[in-house]
Amino acid sequence: MSFQYPLATSSWGAEEYDAIQRVVASGMFSMGPKVAEFERCFAEYVGSKYCVMVNSGSSANLLMVAAQFYTKNPAFKLERGDEVIVPAVSWSTTYYPLYQYGLKLRFVDIDLETLNYDLDALEAAITDKTRAIMVVNLLGNPNDFARLKQIIGKREIVMIEDNCESMGATFENRQTGTFGIMGSYSAFFSHHISTMEGGMIVTDDEELYHILLSLRAHGWTRNLPKFNHVCGEKSDDPFKESFRFMLPGYNVRPLEMSGAIGIEQVKRLPELIRARRANGALLQEVMANHPELMIQREIGESSWFGFSLVIRRGSSLTRDALVKRLNEAGFECRPIVAGNFAKNDVVKYFDHSIAGELRNAEHIDHSGLFVGNHHYPIESAIAALRKI
């Protein structure tokens, strides 16, 4: 089915296609200098010291969790059985790496307006076993990191960010994805920038950076600097370092094409975010105080991944009816991420607990959806929303 107002559209121009052709002409298709250049550009954009590109945002989350098992820094280190707080609404690969590394997930409800953590519920959910908080910035909207910092206080709790939906968002003039010890991003087609498939992890910690470099490619030493935090010092003999394995890693390397495209996309990123924010401001103006539908309340400066529509409690409107009306008006729509993830059958495999009730997560699970935002003006789409 073709939609007049799709969820996502391409942000590529001639520059991205030219970048692909230069990679083709070079004959270098696997990870190489273009990936490294993109990593430098992206780190500079978000204001982090280091960036590691991988093949997806999901893989970024996987390496981010894995790295905490191999760090020597006790402030960052996780061990099997440690408790990690997670929001009840997010994508599957927010949770899977935590399960796969033997961590105990503790689900916390979300705020019905921001769609991020209910911060009072989060504060009440912390136990003496809590060692980490996975902070998810949903649909472009930052969490209130000032409050999160206050909640953590002097506790030995580490914060990591799943920022896959919120590239370019800021809180107190700082980029989301940079508040935790590591942050993940996605460059999938439907996201703020697209590199075909792609993901990134940023960090300011050199040891974590070196661990991520090793984990990305088989756990070997080949991509590490001569002096590093994984093996200490590498031999000057490249033959000896060809297949020297230090960590139980993966192969989640990106393609050189993805790096080349990313270089061009980062150049566009400030304008892409500006246009999305302009659309978000118009949506807020048009849909504020709607009698039957709630839109997301912005914290900091959202990068407006998409526009959520949540039916107010007590309304006679059903989501099925809303979807039908949206589709008839030309809108493609989806559930809000994965809804209340704790209700999925897969959770039976998790070591997990639920803190209190997931009342708000359950409400958006059956009464919420989102439609697309874009990197160009969409006044006609927002006008159509007002009429529905």
C-alpha cells in the first residue's frame, strides 16, 4: 500500500550516490578509511572523544553492554546477576543484550506525556542490587538528565544510553547519547541519518573505546593502537598481530560504503534536525490541548523522530478506529516502538522483575501509535492530522 504521508523517506542526494561510486571504484568494500573518517566526523558532531561504527544500532547496544564485562574499571564493570533498570517501552534490542549477558532486567513504567521514564517510578524501583540504568530517549525526546543525575546521586550505578531514536536531540545544550558512559545511535533508513544499515557507539573513556574496537571485529588486536588497554602493547610485526584474539568478540563491522555515506549525511545533519524541529513546533501548535489525543511533551530539545498520538483515557475513540481514519487520510502509522515490552512472550526467558504497575506502558500499548516526521516541511500532513 502506498501512503501519501509515509513513515520515512530518503535523505540522500547526489553526494551520497557519488560517495558510493567512489567506494566501488576503489575496490575497498569492507571496513576501511571511510568508516574511520565517519567516526571522527560523528564524534565531533556529538561532542564525544571517540566513536565506533558498527553494522546497526542493535549491534551498538550489544557491544555497549559487552564492553562493561571486560573493563577493568570497577566503576563501569558489570557482572552476571547484576540488576539493570529498563523502561517498559523500547525496542527489543534494548533488552536482548542485557539478557544475553546474564543481567537481571527490572522494568519500570513510562511517563504518559514524555514517553520516557516515569522518574518517580524509576527512583522507587532502585534497589541495593541495581548497578546500571539503561536510559532510552524515545522518538527523539531527551530524558530529564538533571533529575536522573539527582536520582543516582552517590550510588554506584552506571548509566548507559540507547539513543537510537534521538540523534541530534539535546538537553541543556548537550547531545543525547553523551550523558552515560556510552551511548548508542542508529543510522537505519528510517532514522535521522541513513547509511543503509549502521550504528554507532560514542564514549569519552579510552579503555571502553579500545574494548569496543576489539569486540567489533572478532575480539582481535588488529584494529587496536600499538599501546592500548586490551593487550597493553602490540607487536610491530603485523603477521603476529593478524590473528591474535584477546576478547570473545563478534563480527559486526560496517561496510566501507556505509562509512562513505555517513560522511555526507553528517554534513546534512544540522539542517535535517532543524527541519524536523520546525515540523515538531508546528505539530505542537496545531495539536496542543486536543480533546481526544495527546502528543509527546518535549523535554530539552527533541529531534522529533516521529509524532506520537496517544488516545486520552476516558475517550470513546479506539486505536483501531484511529488507525483506519489515519490510513484513509494517507498516513502510514505504527505502534509506539514495541509498546509494553514486558507483555511479550520472549520475556519468559529473561531474569526479570517488574517495579510496580506498568499502567502507562499498557495504555500506550493499546491506545498509542506514531506517524512519520521528515527532514522537509510537512505542513499539509499536519493540517490533515488536525482534520482527522
